[in-house]
Amino acid sequence: MARIHLYVAAACAVVLALAAPTLAGDPDLLQDVCVADLASPIKINGFPCKANVTADDFFFTGLRNPGNTNNPAGSVVTAANVEKFPGVNTLGVSIARIDYAPGGQNPPHTHPRATEIIFVLEGTLEVGFITTANKLFTKIVNKGDVFVFPRGLVHFQQNRGHGPAAVVAAFNSQLQGTQAIAMTLFGATPPVSSDILAKAFRIDNGEVDAIKAKFAPK
């Protein structure tokens, strides 16, 4: 009986080891290509394949030019994920360009479905992530540098230079998902009860309401 239990435990370990790589990104594709049919009414975990595919489906020009950073954060993310670039459907990858005005910030956020790696195109940024043990890993990065943010952890970037900055960000998911911490908590619809946020942040309801007003839908 002990030997049977040992075999079962070993088999379980092998199954978990084989399954582990699939937890790191999107499921493996089952065909060469599957360009997303964004107009399809079918709702699945991903997007159904469209019938007629051309080379243009695997081509995207949206990252050529800097984005408009004239907003309260002073940054803008231009995404090339499956919603904007259907050719990456089922391929488990996507990319984005992030531009920052001087002092601009990509606010603390998480990507629940992907690890992110950035390559600095220009400028000087302070970047970092925080582990579940509340340990901060932070670094000043410059043109040509690379930094990686582990999947699901809170992270940020802020322009510390005197001019504009820009990075290219890559993800091991066709649609990484983004939850900006402040917007998620203070701009949710319907709103999170003020007394819940007041207790969590150890401030009073009036302060919570003042913060909520800044994240209200425009």
C-alpha cells in the first residue's frame, strides 16, 4: 500500500511539473494562426478565428509615434494586444508603447495574466515592483536598459528625467489585463463603500469621498 501511495504521489508531481509551464501565460495554440474575429458574437476564453486572413492581420503601425501624455498621470499606454492587433490571437504575446511627460507616471498597477518586460527607448525612469511580502525592488533605468515585472505583482514607472521618456513593454499574454490600484478602488462602478475604504486606508469618509471625486467617470 505504501508503494502505491508513493507511485500516486510521484505521478501527481509529474503532472504538476508538466502543467506548470502552462500557468505562465496563455494556453498553447492548436493551429498555426487564429486571427481574432473581434466582430463575432461568440464569447469564449479568447476570440474565435476569422475566416479570411491576410498578411495585414499580422502587421501593426500603432506604436510608431509617441502618444499624448497630456493627462493627470502624464503618461499614456498605446497597446498592441489582441483587441487592437488581432493577429496575436492565441499566440500568447502582446506589446505596448508607454510614453511619459517629464515627471509623468504609469501609476501602480498589476497585470493578472502576464509578466511584463520593458526596454527603455529614451529617458530616465524609476521603476519597481512590490512582492506579496511587501518588499520593494526598484531601479533607475536609462535608454537601452531592460527591466522585468513579475506576473500579478504591483508595479510602477515614473519619469525622473527632465525630458520625455518612452519604453516598449512586452507581455506573455495576448491580453494581459491591467488593474490600476487607485482607479480600481476609488473609481469602481458601482463604487466601493466609503467606510470600507476609510477603514482600509485609515482615513475618514470625507477624505475617501474627496479622492473618489478625482476618479469619477468623466
